[in-house]
Amino acid sequence: MDKLRKLPFKVLFYLGFIIVIIFLGLSYWQLTSHKYDTNNLEKLTMYENILEVSITDINSFSEYQYIKIDEDISLLHTWLLRSRVHNGQNGYNRIDLISDNYSNYMVVNRGWVPLDFDLDSIDKYEQFKYIGKLMSYNTQTIGQDDVPQSDYLFRIDKSFIENDKNIALQKYYLTLTEECGNSIECINLTEPYDAPHLSYAFQWLFFAICLTIVILRKNKLI
């Protein structure tokens, strides 16, 4: 305790160690983000064999299953998912509501389209292949609520779409990974998990160590 009272740079000591704790917290946050991304990437690449399925089969599969819908499909409605960026360009994701001949419904994230995409240009009778990964729906957050009967969405919210269209959806929606359509860019599902979290974690840890050494040396504790 006497040493602490006689510190030549008390402000540096106390304030400095608060900053060190913040740096360590940032390092831990980046490390846990890296672990989260690694786990998600492993799950995303777990299923690489395409299974030919019908819409009614979807609920029996796991998230990230790689599938091809092998039946006649009708396009019922299309939304534009707001605030999507692709190669530095702003745009939307095209979200389709589809059904089979037995009124089984499913949502499809077809891919990225530019801001000037015209919903009226969609040919509802054009035949597509539905090949991609099963994904979990987004959860409702505070603010930016989706508007019923609108052509735009802030998130792919299962409950909202079911209430808006008075239908029952499958447990997952489908994100296409190939043959997404004319003027539509398929989504790279692994891209969000390429962030350099691990290098940032070591960077914040390095800053914490360096600042600790400076604090201790200035106060003649080492």
C-alpha cells in the first residue's frame, strides 16, 4: 500500500489500468467473435452433397443442409430486403415466396439485385432451379418494423410473413447458391465469416501488454 501512495504517476497508474482492462475486454470480444465465426463456418460447410427434396421435406432437415427442390414450383410474391451491399454497391436481396401444387409454402432468398431493380419486370411463370442452403429466419429486433402489404422487408421474419400472407411456412428458408437468375448475384454465404477477428484479438492484447509495461516502468514498479 505504501508503494501505491508514493507512485510518481498515480493518474497514469489508475487510468492506465482502466484502459488496459478495456483493451483486454476488446481482445476477448474479438476472440469470441472468431470462435463464433469458425463454428458457423464449420456448420455451413458441413453439408456438401445436394439432396433432391420437396418442400414438405424441409422440416426434417438441419440448418445449412444443401438441397435442390425437385418439384413444380409457383412464384407467389416477391419482396426486396433492404440495405444489402454487394462488391461495394448498395442494393437489395430478392426474397420470393413460393409454393408447390399442394399449397406448401417456402421463402427463398434468391440473391442480390441493384437499387433500380423493377419488381414489375419479374416473370412469375419463368422456371428456375432452386439449389442452395437452408437457413434460419431472422429474429424481430427493436425498431425498423416491417410494414404489412409492403414490397420491402428489413429482415426475413417468419412470423411477419406468415401473418402478412395468412400462411404457414417451413422451419427454414432457402438461400440460393447457384443459378439464381438473370441480373441476380448469388450470395456468398461464407463471406460474413472472413473477418480478421483473430488478428484483432492479438492486436488488442499487444496494446494491453505494451501499456502495462509503460505504466509499471513509469511508476518504477519494474
